[in-house]
Amino acid sequence: MDAAYFRTLYDHLYWARDRVLAAAEKLDDAAYAKPNGFTYGSIRGILTHAISAESMWLARARGVPPAGPLRAEDVPTVAALRSRWQEEEAGTRAFLAPLTDEDIVKTIAFRGRDGNERSFPLWQLLTVVYHHTVQHRSEAAEALTMAGASPGDLDFLLFINQRVAR
């Protein structure tokens, strides 16, 4: 396992998140919260679920009990969501920065929402968070596109190409 790989994945995660949030900022509050038929009800609902799950899983990875789920009312605007997510990002980056290859294969034990004890290697928890967020970010991107505010290409390849160009 390669800890640097996970830092790169999370760099992509937050790069793509910023593109989605920039697109969401083009919407008024009503369009942002408008029911759209997606599982979490609206663009706001989708993005709130994504950050909530990310926060809960990363708390477990850090070995701390997660806070309860974030509700759309807790982050009613794109600005509020962005601010909250930037706080989460800062904590995540601080957690990821010192990780070694040995650290990411260590087993993390936690209690699930159902109260049962679970344990996974850290790399699996980090992968769960990344892919879960990608799934819901993609749904938000589709909903934004349907609302006339596409975030554009979010592919990892574009991210890498932009990174190399710098």
C-alpha cells in the first residue's frame, strides 16, 4: 500500500468538489434546494449527504466517534456547505499528511451506526470514503447539468493533467 496514493486521491476529491460547488454557486437558493427526483431530493440534499458520510467515515478512520448525520438545514446555502466542507477537508488533510505506508494497512475498529463492532484496514476505509463521495458528487454534477450549471469534466485524468501542467 502507498500512503501517497491516498493523498493524491483526496487531492482529486477536493479539486472535483470545488468544481461542483462552483457550479452550485451559479444557482439561486430555490434551484439549489429544488426537488429533483434524485435519492437525496435536491442538489443540496445530495451534497449534504456526501459531506455527512465523508465526515462520519473519516471520524471513524481517525478513531473518534462520528457526530450525527449533517442535515440540509445545517448547511442551507452553498456558502455554508462550502465552509463546512473546507473545515472537513482541513482535518482530513491533517490526518492524511503524516500517514505512512505502514499506517494505512493497520486495522481500524469502530462501532457502526447499528451498534455492532466493525474493523477494516485503514486503506479500505479511505477507499470507501473516496468512492462514496465520487458517487454522490457525480449525481450532484448530473443534477447541476440538468439545472443548467454543469461543473464540467471531473475526471481524474483532467485533474492529473492540470497538476502536471503546473
